[in-house]
Amino acid sequence: MTTPLLSLQGLTKAYPGVVANDQVSFDIGEGEVHALLGENGAGKSTLVKMIYGLVKPDSGTMLLRGQPFAPAEPRAARADGIAMVFQHFSLFDALNVAENIALGMENPPKMSDLATRIREVSETYGLPLDPYRTVGDLSAGERQRVEIIRCLLQDPKLLIMDEPTSVLTPQEVEILFETLNKLRAEGTSILYISHKLEEIRTLCDHATILRLGKNVGECVPAETSARDMAEMMVGSTLQTPERSGRDFGEVALDVSGLSVPSPSEFGTALRNVHMTVRKGEVLGIGGVAGNGQDELLGVLSGEITTAADAIKFNGQPIGLLGPTTRRKLGVLTAPEERLGHAAAPDMSLTENALLTGSVREGLENNGFLKWAETKSFAEKIISAFDVRTPGPENAARSLSGGNLQKFVIGREVLQNPDVLVVNQPTWGVDAAAAASIRQAILDLAAKGTAVVCISQDLDELMEISDSFAALNEGRLSAPRPTTGLTVDEIGLMMGGAHGMEVAHV
Amino acid sequence: MDLGEINPVLLVASLMVAATPLLLAAIGELVVEKAGVLNLGVEGMMIVGAISGFAISVETGSPWLGFIAAAIGGAVLSLLFVVLTQVALANQVASGLALTLFGLGFSALMGQSYVGVKPPSMGDIHIPVISDIPVIGPILFQHDPILYVGIALTAAVWATLKYTRVGLILRAVGENHDAAHALGYKVIKIRVMAILFGGACAGLGGAYISLIRVPQWTEGMTAGVGWIALALVVFASWKPWRALLGAYLFGGITVLQLNLQAAGVAIPVEYLAMSPYIITILVLVILSADKSSAPASLGRTFHASH
């Protein structure tokens, strides 16, 4: 057995309140495409940041070709042949391609020579790129090419790719895989991070699975079914909780033919979305991040307005109404981003309670605020949802993620909504807090509220939702009852196999 | 009124002198803003530079030492801005305003015993033959050395930003500090260096007013040039040569309106006095139609988090 290119031994990294990596060990062989699998928050990104020198491990060692390897900064890692393509592109919009590439190199040649080399390498690997174009004008796929070529110009021994396909079209994924296969043939090792199982089955030689910061198993992806890998990722068989035929009321929320362009430059437009949610029903919406989740929440909350008839609440068109009017009617939302979207970070919990509660809780009188009532509303949320904080006068920023999330969800739940839309209600929240948030959502539904739960946590959706639909590139699949739904079927709805078909063409 | 008394050669020569303090301060601030930091304390750093330079050259008798002291004085004051914004992560706008107010007050205190004192003169350079050419000689080749330093600095900053790796890294930090950090560049360190450079340039600009342009010390003698420098950087779209153009335009109109006042033109003095500000801003607003060139991270606080 030859020495592996990179050997990780017992890497541990803890942040306040969470152990991101706990005794992670595995080897990456020479010329191997090694997949690092895991759910959001499993510790994949932290692990690669340690390899790239951005984060220092608390304990554990790394060996590069048998030699101790402890990069103090990315420069040192790059000097040792480690290159990384970032999940969120580390590019400078106002600079041109050549300048961006020069910034990622230790000893870049003169600009004119560099431009020539960029042209050569980009032609060799089938990634055409004009060195003098401004990066801000490039498409997501072209931007990624800039990152990849920046890495290739340094002849890396190990290329780290963090979720490279999440922003690519299927055609671009195909090109990317050709490039990666070429690199593997030349002896470059690749550490490929993803949670797209079919991609990994197509591309990777070996896979390591992380769950809650721990290495929970390894497998050879080509010989393992997507279902088995998914179960290793989530840690148990995907449970389908019993949903005894609870009676649903009439349709509370009716979305039909909803198409909305994304407000942000790199967002996903919603395309012809149809769905109905009945009173007492929980509709779970799954899908990989960036497939229109934020836009869907925005259009349901009223932050993005649309044609009046596209969204109906109890038969009444509300597409043109803004968030406050919708709140008054009983349509409440809790967005994904806790600090900045769901809560104002530097304002107290009392003030945050007022921000969404003023309409329904009557915390306002002719423009004057009723602080006493607001404070007792905030205290009610804190006690009902077991929010750990010294008191409602504390700033939202001072709470841990889980506690703030309980507050944000609790604030909406206690306003007795008729329709509640939540996005990633338990993202980054510990298991106990997550369970109580899910329980609150279920209790609300039992009282007759129509709930839409957007999440990337399939386990969560299987646990709480009555029917399931998936967002894929802004399109929503037809909702199906959760009971009896298999992982393979869910994968198909999420478009998991879609990418694989294209990759084979 | 006699417009014939205005000598065009002297007018052009003196507009360059009038423009130099503005140019020096603007070039320094341009570098600071290119690194993504908005330092509104230019006026404060200028006036501290003005009194530092004035005091040292009076005490030592050497204008050169005075200018060096001015640069150090401006840089030391900018160090306060560094501590506030880069270490304590305070708001840049508020910190910059505080710096200006502090600088104005502190310089008045430092300068109490220097009111009415005459500083040593630096003298103009005189190159035989070239300086004696009619018209061109007096305009281009009969100035004090610091004026040429200002032009050289403009050229150096332009070339550094455009052609060198240091300039590229500086622009990268100002453009996207998170990406620069991810690539392993020391964002805070680079910004601190830029802020110190900006402070030194503003100090030089201030000392140019107190040692050469006026030359004497009075409280608040920078009279808003620091604020014009800030506006100039924005309207020059962060381009050094355009900043030089803007500074000369401002200097030109300042000198012209003084000449017009002296010639007794029948326009109220107040209108003439405000004309340089209005015309400079109007022209630069029209020039800066391309809004895209502002550094994307300008004024945003960087905090490394993983």
C-alpha cells in the first residue's frame, strides 16, 4: 500500500456551543476523487478550511505524503500544492479574469504572460475563458471556471471543491466532470464536497460520510446505492412517521400559476408554481438550496408582490398585498436568515416581538407603541418556547442560534396564524430545540392552521409534513402524501437523478 | 474694474500652488478608499499636519523637516482612526467625523504660541535655462519642490494601482474583503497601511497650506479643503489623474475668483468665494457618470469569521 497523498488523523475543531469536527480521520489517495458527504452543518466546510489553512484545528494532525502538514495560512497550503474552489465564489467583480487569477497565485507571472497561460490552460481543459473580461459580467458557470483555472495554474496535488455544482446548469456540470476526470487521469487528487448523491456516484472513487462532525462511515459510491448513502448521512433509516388520516379542512392557501423573477442577481425565478394547503395540513417543500426557496418565502410573505389571483387566502386574492396586510389577514411567515431577516440583530427581543406582532397583537395605538403589552408578549414567547435568555430586554444578537430560532418561530406561532410559512425552521439548531420547534408546528397544525414548511432537511420534512413537494430550479413538483413516499421517489422529485442523466449523455 | 491686470502666466502658476494641498489630501484618501475604508477625518489630519509641520519647521528652521513632521503628524492622527475602526470595529463614518473634530481642536491647542510667527521659506527650484523659458518656465519650472512631489505621488499611485501586485491586492481588499481573506490576504494589515498612507498625505497637504501657500498659522486654516478632497475622490471615480484634474480645476477657480475680486468685478464677493466649490462639484458630477467604479467593500467593517 502506497502512502496516501493526504492523511487526516483525529482532527477536532470546536466553536462555542458546537463541535464542528470531532476526531475526523481519513486518507485521500494519489489520483483519487474522494467525496466528502454530509448534510448541512455536518462539518464538511470546517474540515476543508482546516486543510486549506483558513481554520486551525484544536487537535489532530495531517500528513501530506507522510510529512507533517499544518498550514498556518492559505498561502502555506497553496505552496504545498493544495488548491480550493470555494462554494461561494471568492472572486472580485470589478477586476478582470487575469487579475482575479493573479490574486490566487503565489508568484504570478507578468500580466501578458499570465493571459497567455490562462488561454492555454482553458483551451486544454475545455473551459474557454477570456482573460480580459470583467468577472462581474460572467455567468455563474464562467465564474467557477475562473476559480478552477486559478487552481490549475498552480499544478495542485490536491484540488478541493466545495459544492461546485450547486450553481451550475446541467450542461456546465457535464463539462466540469469531464475536466475533473481529465485531472484525475493526470494524477491530481480531488476532494469533492457535495450532498448530491447521484453526482458522487458518477464521479467519485471513494466517499467519507460526516454526520454532526463525526466520520460515520466510508464507502465506494459506485457500489453503494444512493439510498444507503443517504441513510448514512442522516444516521438512521429515513423514517416516515405515521400520519393517521387526520381530517383537513377546506383549502386555506391556494397558489396557482405563480411565476416570479428573482429580486437578486443570482437568485432563481419561480416558474409556474401550483400548490394548495388545507386547514390543518403541513406541506413540506424540499429541494437543494438556491432552487427558489427564498423567492417562494418572499412571495408568500408579501415581500415580493405578484398577480393578485396567483395567491389566494380563503378564496381571497392576496398576491398584491404587502406583508403587513397579509399579517392582518392571518398569513404569517418566518424566513430562514435569523439575524437580519427574521430578527433585527441589535434590537431587543421586546422590539423584535413588536416588529411582526404589532398588527395581530394590537401593540400599537394610533402610531404610539404599547411597550407594556409588547414586553408581556415577548415574555410570553420566552416562557412558552423555553427561550434561554436573561430577559426580553436583551438584544437578538446575544442569543444563540437555537434560542433565537425558538423565539422567531414562537413569535409567529403565538399570533395564531391561519397560514404559517417557515423556511428552514431548525437550521443550525441543536436536536432538542429542533424537536420543540417541530412539535410547535405540529400543534399549530392540529389547531387548524395551514402550514408550509420549506426545508433542506428531509428527515424533518418526513417527520412533520402531511404532503411533500420539491423545488427544483424554481419549479415545484406536484405535492404527494408523505405516507408511503420512498427516498428514491423523493430523490426523483428533487431532481437528483436529473443531473446524472445529463452527465451520461 | 480692470481685467487686464490679471496676468495669465501668474494665474496658471498660482493655480498649481492652490491645487496642491487638495491634490495631496485627495490622493491619500483615494488610496484609503481603494482599500475599502471611508475616512472622513481628512480635514482633521490636514490641520494637524499643518500645525505639526509649521511648529517643527519654525523650531528647526528647516521646511523639509517640517514636511516630514507633517506627514508623521497626519499618520499618527490616522492611527486613532485605525484603532477605532480596524481594531474596535467602530463605525467608519462616526469615527472619521470624530477625527476631524478632534484634529481641529487639538491643532488649535498646539498652535497657540505660533500665531503670527513666520515660518522659514522653502524657496522655489530654479533650473538654469529651462526655468527661464518665457511662459512655460514660470508655469512649470519655478515652483517649490513639494508641488512636484504631489504630481509625482499622483503618478506613483496611479502606476502602483494599475501595474503592481501591491496595487492589485489593495484593490482586491477594497472590492471584496471576504474573498481577499479567503485567499489568505491580511485585510486588516493592508487597510491599516492604506489609512496611514492617507494620513501622511493629508498631513503633507495641510503643511503645504501653512508653510507655502499662506504661509503662516491660523486656527482652522484648512478651511474645508479636506471635505473638498473627499468629494473630489468620489467625483473623480477613484482615478488618480482625474483627481489631479479636479484639484487643478478647483485651484484654478479659487485663484481666478481672487483675481476677479482684486480686479473689482461687480459680483458680490460671497458668490465669487463659493464659485470654486460649486463649479468643481458640478464638473465632477458630470464626469462621474459611471457609478460602477466605487470599491464594493467601501465603508464596510471587516471581521474575520469562519
